[in-house]
Amino acid sequence: MDSLLLQNLEKRKQNNLYRTRVMVDSGCAEKISVNGQQVHNFCSNDYLGLADNKTIANAFKQGIETYGVGSGASHLISGHSKAHQELEEQLAEFTGRPKVLLFSSGYMANMGVIGALVGRSDLVLEDYLNHASLLDGGLLSRATFKRFKHRDTVDLQQKLTQSNASRKLVVTDGVFSMDGDLAPLKDLAAVAQQNNAWLMADDAHGFGVLGKTGAGLVEDQNLSIDEVPVLMGTLGKAFGTYGAFVAGSEALIETLVQFSRSYIYTTAPPPAVAVATMASLQLVKSEQWRRDKLNQSISRFRQGAQQIGLNIMDSNTPIQPILVGSDEKLLEINHRLIEQGFMVGAIRPPTVPEGTSRLRVTLCANHSEQQIDALLDALDQC
Ligand SMILES: *Cc1c(COP(=O)(O)O)cnc(C)c1O
């Protein structure tokens, strides 16, 4: 077995696609310690700077006092605690949807939702650049699986018209995770409605960040439950904790409780995580300054990047990719950035299409102006 595996690993190395893990020996903040070296952290999804927030950490401790650590069973046996229930109700109110269901992670939510909604005689249509978890969910559902061109409602319309599947599910990232651009949700919703299809939006990167109160893309673009009947969000990014949820009608949520395999056949997350997330929700709602500061950082970074002629992509979100193209060159630049004390994402295929390897800079509310300027200087030199 090993000799065969090693051959494949060697091939991946030769193609500059080999992944390695860095070991972080501090918590997630604007500066982290990596193998004993202090580096500026420009690669986390902790957009509001809540992952190491003291108020949330104290709520977590209190949750542990009340509930201990493990939930001990799945939600449908005895793992569904009062804390889970209360968080679901609060998230439903926040997103303006009748019901919410918590999942252990965003990956599991996406696998479980698509599989519960469509099957063999149905159609799933996904944006080309959707997150891997959505693609995997679509493939595992056994429905006919097709992709439409990135953000292209005309292509979507054509593919919907060609199909005579009984159920049709259109699936898209809200904010595209490796590009930072937004799905045209109003237009997608209109096309879906015209074709009697359902729309599912994954708001992993918009939830907490976009919208007047941080309720995400549906708040930002004022999208009703009829337009986006299936809304998914995650709690491990801007919310700074862990887990995910799906929001929608009572019938949708009850369907997921009955049929979503990644909901049913897994241990419920620790109740204390739900307690911590409720504290996080309070801060997301009340501390508007975090979104204001984040938006200032985005503008500052983009202006500076344009001035030094970096190949930044068309994004107004905290995800600010810089297109490099070659995998080899990307690794070289990334290595030099780390030497200078800056961690950014180095994103290669198959996460992104061949030839579009990029640095993925992510901005957070707790970055200082000096930190952003220092990153720009380092990027200029590298
Ligand atoms: C991160 C992410 C997920 C997965 O969420 P986890 O809670 O980390 O499993 C799903 N979809 C998108 C678009 C993401 O960026």
C-alpha cells in the first residue's frame, strides 16, 4: 500500500500541489505564533475578531459549568440541549426565518441539506466556483449534477429549461470563498422562481459581515424566504465559534430533522459551544464598529494594493485574493512573506481552477492600519 501511496504523494510534490500544515501555538488573533515565530495573521476567516474574544470565552466557560463538555448523543437521541434550542430560536429571529436547525459544521450542513432535498430523479445546478462541500453534497445526492457558469443567470436559465427533472435545486455560495465576489442572488432567485426551482444560498462568508445588523447577504440584499428558501450559514468564521445552521420554513427544517443524514447520524456539538455562540450573536448585533472597522480595512488594503499595482480581484468583501497564476511562483512568494512575518492563504488547485493560483488575503476587524500598511509593503517587496 505505502509504495503506491508514496508515488502519488511524490507526484503531488512535483506538481507544486503538496499541502503542509503549519503548527500554531497561540490562539486565533491578528498576530499568531507559528513554530515560535510571531506572524501577522492575514489568513483566518475570523472577520470580526471574535475567535479570542473574552466575553465569548467566558460564556463558553459558563456553558461548560452548566453542561460539561460532551453532548453524549445525537440530537435525535438525547444530545439536543436547551442551549441548542435557544440558539436555534435566536438565529431564526436574527435571519428573519421561521425556523433554524444547527449542524456540527458547514461541511456537514451542505452535505445533509442537498441530500435531504433531492435524489435520483432530480436536478442539482451549482455555480462553477461553489465551495467543495456544496459540490460534494450535490454529487452524493445522486441527483443529476450540473454546474452553471460563474454568476451567469443566462446559463442557469438554459440549463433549467433543458431539464424535465421533478425537483430542481439551484445552489450557490453567497460570497465566493476563494474569490470574494457576491452571487447575484436577486437574479438567481428570479430565474429559479420562473423555472419552479428552489434556491439554496451558502452564506458562510457573509453571515456576521454583511447587512445592517450582520445578518448576512439576505439582509444586505433584502431577500425574502420565497426568494431564498434555503439559507445556510456558518458559525466558525465571523462568529468566531464553531458549527453551522440552516434557516427556512417549518416544513424545510422538519424535513432536515427527518432525512438529513449528516444531522441525524452524528453526535450533537457540545452545548457550551451553543452558549458561546449566543454571546457571539449579541456582539455581532450590538458592536457595529467591528463591521465599520473591517470595511475601512478593506478600502485601505484595496487602495494600497492598486497603488503598487497588485493583481487584486474584484471583491469588496474581507476576502481579497491576489492572482498569481503559477503554483511554483505562488509558493515562492508565500515563503518569502512568511519569512517577513506575514501569513496569507496560498490557494492552489483543486481548490481553485488550474492556472488561477492566488494569495488569499483576509482582513479582520482587529487588524490595525499599521499592520495593513506593513502587509502591503511586504507584498510589494515579494
Ligand atoms: C468554510 C465554508 C464551509 C464549511 O464550513 P465549516 O463550518 O468550516 O465546515 C462551507 N461553505 C463555504 C462557502 C465555506 O467557505
